[in-house]
Amino acid sequence: MNQINILGVNVSTESKRDILNRISGFLSDNKPHYLVTPNPEFLLAAQKDEEFFFILNKADIAIPDGVGLTFASFLMGKKIKRISGVDLMYDICALAEKESRSIFLLGGIDDTAKQAAKKLKEKFPRLKIAGAESGLQMGEWKITDGRWIKGKEKNNALIKKINQAKPTIIFVGFGHSQQEKWMYHALIFREDSQTFDCLRDVPADGQALGRLQGVKLAMGVGGSLDFISGRIKRAPKFLRIIGLEWFWRLLQEPRKRLPRIYDAVIKFPLVFFKWYCVAPYFYRPNVACLLYKKANNGKIQVLLAERLDTPNHWQLPQGGTDKESLEEAGARELREEVGTDKFKQIKAFKNLYRYEFGDTLGRADVKAKHIKGYRGQKQGLFIAEFTGEDKDITINFWDHSDWKWVDLNDVVSEVHEIRKEATKIFIDKFRLIISNK
């Protein structure tokens, strides 16, 4: 697969023709597929949102929809050409018309989707439009760590309506990160799975609520429905060709677009420069989290998590400190990776171990050295005692596939080979703590 990695996110370098050929193949197989259209805003958001990062990198194709990515790839010695999301949407509609596939438009405010459907019908008279509606509005729903926090019942009703319409393709315009999470959870993720396995390789059984059935392709389209419907006028073609479509959009929606333009024009180049030119010479501050409990038999047990990308790769939960203190970062990592705040901080140690990334794979099968750009990691240790019950533990699906409690004496032998040296150091520190209690 032809792609380039920018800020840890894999972006396609394929031509539009090759992409459309792949999409045509997607429409003929038995698996669900989804497309994302990353731009500099996407990549910046993915630096802070690990779930979004995971979903972007698990997409079947990541279309480069931002002139900033073109410049970044040029500086990396490669070439990609921006493919506008709205233009690709038109191309997919032409393909759907040709192959007699039906589409569904989802998103926008008021009747934007319906107006867009009307315009598409004028442009593609034989196009089958199975439905068009706004769907879930901002503030009505929320997905966190793979779980529906708000709006699940309304979403189930929406999914049921879409399934009754039986579209082959669905275009989702909920805005970046939200539309990608919705697509992933509607097409791929199975919430009731104990190990968070996806159903990419398993045809939908038609039984699970909140799951799209029969949809072969989903695409996040952002504000494309606004352009197609005519609610917002698109930039003249010459501005699009020279990469200044963002300036046109700024003039049309200054209050909404100014923060986004700042991110794309000012913040993204700075973050990219650090990732590509500075970080590779340094070690990323990291914290390993040793969460323990006293079992009924009196033995001390330590929690290990299995990495999603590598079966039988067991390790202590860990993560970057992100300019926080070791104590703050350790507590945050446990909350994020174990899904609970039911623990009591015991002790923290700085700079106990250091290692280089090499070509090892990290989250979403992206090379660890690409995710944050660093040469390697320097690890501290955060020790905490678990105060809850096992049912309180919910690991994040984008990093881990399972978890277990292991007797203290067995921890080093249970972790993956590349984790043994560091884990032995951490366990020795922990033994010193409990021996002095």
C-alpha cells in the first residue's frame, strides 16, 4: 500500500484513479470499509485523542485533504497530491450511479442533507438515494473509549432507519473526529465484545443494535454537504488549484474558521517541525503504571494488559507524560487505560529505564518512532494500589485486547520478552516499597 506517515498518521499517496479502483473493489466484497479525509486539523486532534488516532490509522484509505499535508510530504522527500473530500464524494456518486449502488446522506443542520440529495440527483439523474437526514446533532450524543455515554437510544433508532433504507454507501457529515468515531462504531466495533475484537472480517449478523448492516462503504465528508447543497458557496476553481480554498472559507465563515486556519497555517507547521526535525534526537518522557491489589489468598497481584497489535504481548500499562508531573501522568494513564479512578497513589520514581524504538510497532500498527517522532522513551514508574472491584476495569480498545491479574512473583516471566528488563527494575523498586510498609 502506497502511503506516507505524517505525525503518526498514515496518509495515502495513491492517485485518485487508483483510489477509485480500490473503492469499486470495496463495493463488491463482503466486508465493511470506511474512508477518512485527514487534513492538518485531523492530525493535530489525533495527537491528543488516542481513539481518533487509532480510527484514522485503521481506515481502509486515508485521503490527503489538506494543502498542509502536501507541503509536509514535500519536506519529507515524497509527493502527495491533495484530493478534496467533496470532489471524491462526487466521484463516488458517479461510481454508484454507474454500478447501480444506493447512497445515504447523513449530517448537516436542518434540511442540508435533503437539499444536497436534491442537487446530487440533478447532477446524477440515475443515482439511487436511499435517504438523507441530519441524524445526530452536536450535543445529542457522545462516545468515549468505545462506549456510548449519551444518545445511544436515539442512535439505535437512526441505525434502524438506515438499515431499513438498505444503502450500499453512506456519507457522514458530523465534523471531524465525531464522524470518524460514529462510522467506526457503527461499522466495525462491537461494544459487547469481551476482547474488543472488530467485525471487519465477519459479515454483520443483523442482530446487534447500533450496527449498520449491508453498508459496504462509509466516508466522512465534513462540510461537503454544505457545499453540495449550496448552503455555503465553494471557492472558485483557481483558488482550489493553488491551495487557497481555506482563505475563501475563512472569508465566508470568519468566526468558525479562524481557529481552524490558525491550527492549519501556524500550529501544524510548528508541530510537524518538532516531530520531523527535533523529536528524533530525544527520548520521550514516559510512565509505566504498576497497579496492584491484595488477593483473597493474601498474595500481591499486579495488573498486566495485552497489546492489541501483538497477541500475547503482556505489559504494564504505560503512556507519555505530556508535560505533566509523573504523578499526574501516571494517574491519568491509569484512568484512561484501565477505565477507573479507583486506586490510591503510593509512590513515583523518575527515569528508571531508557530504550530506543527501532522499528517496533505501536498503536494501530504504526511504528512507535512515528507516533510521537521520538528516538525512544525514558520511563518513570507510578505505583498505585487498586481500591475497586474487577468489574470496574475497562481497558481502552485502541491499545489493549485483554487484561489480567498476575502474582507478583510471576510478573517478570509473564511480560513480553522486550519488557522483561524494564519490568524487573520496576518490580525491584516495588518490593522495596512494600518491604518498608
